[in-house]
Amino acid sequence: MSFKLPSLPGLTGQLKDKLIQQALERRLAKANAPLEHAQNDKSTQKTPTLASNSAPSTNAEQSQERDLFCRFDQFPGYKQIQILHGGAQRLGLSNPFFKSHDGRAGAHTTMAGKPLINFASYNYLDLSGDARVNQAAADAIARYGTSVSASRVVSGDRPIHHALEQAIADLYGTEAAVVFVSGHATNVSTIGCLFGSRDLIVHDEYIHNSALQGIQLSGAKRLSFAHNDWNALDSLLSQQRAQFERVLVIVEGIYSMDGDYPDLPRVIDIKRRHRALLMVDEAHSLGVMGKTGRGIREYFDLEASDVDIWMGTLSKALAGCGGYITGERTLVEHLKYLAPGFLYSVGMSPPLAAASLAALACMKAEPERVGVLQQTGELFLKQAQAAGIPTGTSTGLAIIPAIVGSSIQATRLAERMFERGINVQPILYPAVPEKSARLRFFMSCRHTTEDINTTVSALADEYKRLGI
Ligand SMILES: Cc1ncc(COP(=O)(O)O)c(C=O)c1O
């Protein structure tokens, strides 16, 4: 797709970026519009339209129009990707996505032979690559092979599945747990399976995409409340509760873009008063919050039964791949028989189940990893704040954003950091609103004080050099 960025002689860099960004946003919106809206785009040679009020088109024109609907390069999402790539290329920015690590990525990594301090992996407790975790995975391969080759419901479990599910239930003090092959699919399948069109699902506005997809699948009515705004949640439920059968409230243990967390005891009080169910996504809080890494429940000293659906992923602190739901036995049994992502999908690969089981054992045996992770995050946050870097509402628990406020500048900043030996991912519009485009730092318990000093001082330097 050809895309001309305005040439803007005589403008300051900042204003130029802003105009370019606005031009990009306009192009992106246009790419997403129904094809009839392309009519005004003089750069499009042919204007396909299915609008009923347009002049009747000939058979040849109609078939040409339909042909466009069969072309992958005309799909709105693909056109948007091309616009973003084109824009970045013209600005001289390299693609910040799909960078390749040469080997294991923890607090440090190597890319194309270049050693880097790494802040772009969720290896919070440095257990991915731990010799004990690797050995457990290797042993599981030797015993079970690499795949269970079918759905567990029809083809059978392996003892390693039961051991992992029991360990998760024990960790929470719940009755049972079930593991899915993907964290994302866990949310989609669980929410999609449990709720329906007579139900209401209310969620924090910053909830993860996987929960949103699950809600869409369920057909329930969806309403969001402002981030961590408990009065808004309370009044929303006061207005809406009576019109629905089941009501589910969804929050996260730690929010993945901002590194802050909900006042869970308040949410529990609200959900009880309104006779709602509560689901907590602990993708980023397990292994990170609480003295021994048992998550937000430990942090607030709550009962397992205070939350109806505990969800988490195995891909972050637990060094594997997949997700879990834990809670009452009836909930788990329901999901095991009916959740499509469990019933119609292969069971978890044995080496992955074994890796997460071993990582869980390491976390329990070595809670000092969690303590160091927390101290490291706190140090990073304090230093960044002292250097005047906007870190939003981050609490320093594993995730610390450096807000830039422009996707172009965030991409440039990440590039500059990379040149200085620091790997950090920019988060850009439309993943976040343009005004909160950012770099996002994930902490590891293996980051050293020197890593933090080097990084924050490079960051402060580059903020200045780029005029952010
Ligand atoms: C809050 C949250 N929930 C669910 C997921 C999906 O987990 P996974 O990447 O393990 O599929 C993520 C992924 O980062 C997440 O941040």
C-alpha cells in the first residue's frame, strides 16, 4: 500500500511527530472503515461499495467488488499493519516487534550476538531455564513423550496433569484446579462457557484482551468501570444488578500495562453486597505479590473462597505455557466437561506441565526470589521517579511503565535503549491510547543494582535527548 507522509519543512520535531501521528491515525481509521468509505480516497484506484443507496453497478463491477472481499491484502487489519510499517519505515524506525533472542531470556539476553540487559520477558522468578525446571521437563519427555496427542477428556490424563492441578489447588487452598494449554484460551473458554445472554459481566477498563474475548463469546452484556474506581463499580452494580441472572466482576491481580493492583477486599465487599461472582486474573500477580509469591490473596491475607474464580497463567512466574482455573470442585468439573478450550483441545504437553510443577516447587522452596523481585522493582521505581520519568500508577511490582505519550517517540526511545545495550518493548497505539504510549519494563529477580542504575540513567538521558 502506498502511503505518503506529509513533508513538513520548518516544523519542530515534536510538532512534526504529532502531525505524522495524526496522519497515521486517520489512515488507520480509514483502513478499518467499511469499503464504501474508501470512495473519497483518491489514492484508491477502484472504489468498491456494497452500499444500497449507490448507483446500481454492473455485473462485472459487482464481481470485481466481491473479488476484493476475497483478497487478504484488503482485510482492514492487514491494511492497518501495512500503514504502520510504512509509517515507521519513512520515519527511519526499525520494527520493534518479533526481535529474536539467541537463547534463554531472563534478566539478560543476547540478540544476534549482542549482550543486553533484558526487560521484555515475564521470567519474573528466573525459573525458565533453571536447571531443575529443565530437568523436570526432560524427565517428563522421557516418560510421556512431548504430546498427549488428544483431548484429556477422550484420550486420558497423565499423572503429571493431576500433580500440577493438585499443586495449584494446594497453593490457593481451593478444592480443585484445571489447566488449559494457553493462558489466553483459559479466559476465553472459561468465561465463554460459564456465562450467557441473560448474564452481565462487569470489568475494569484495563482488563486483558483474553477476558474481553471470553465475554464476547459468552454473549453476556458487558460493561466496564474506570480503572480501580470502586465507587463506579458499586454504582454500576446498583443500577444494573436486578436486570440479570448471574453477574460476574473481573479484575486482575496486577495490571499488565501499569503494574498496579486492585483494592481486592473492597471488590469482595462490593461483589457480596450485589450478589455477584468475582474472577481475579493472576497472570502477573502469582509469584510477584505476597511474601512468598502466592499472589494477591496472600498480599491481602484473604480466604481462597473470597474469590469465586481464580485464574492465572503458567507462562510467567511458572516458566511454562498454559493457564489455570482454581476454585470450587463444581466449577472445575463444569469446565473439565464443557469448556471448549479444554474439551476440544489437546491436553497440556507433559514437559510443560512438569516444568510449571517444578517451578512452583522452586518458588515455594526459595521465597527469597520473590522478595528480591519486589525489592528490585521498588528500586527501579524509586530511581525512575527520582529521575523525573513518568511511571503512572505503577507500584513497582514487576511491571514499570515509562510513559512517553507518543508512539513514534516511544519507538525511538526503545531503539536508543537497544543501542545502549538495554532491551525493552515499546507499547504503542492502538494497544494503549496514544497519549500513554510507553516503554514497559518487566523486572526479574536476577536484575542487579548495576542493571537498574545503568538502565534508569540511560533512560533519563534519552528522555532528555529526545525532548520527551
Ligand atoms: C492479564 C493477562 N491474562 C492472560 C494472559 C494470557 O496469558 P498467556 O500469555 O499465558 O496466554 C496475559 C498475557 O500476557 C495477561 O497479561
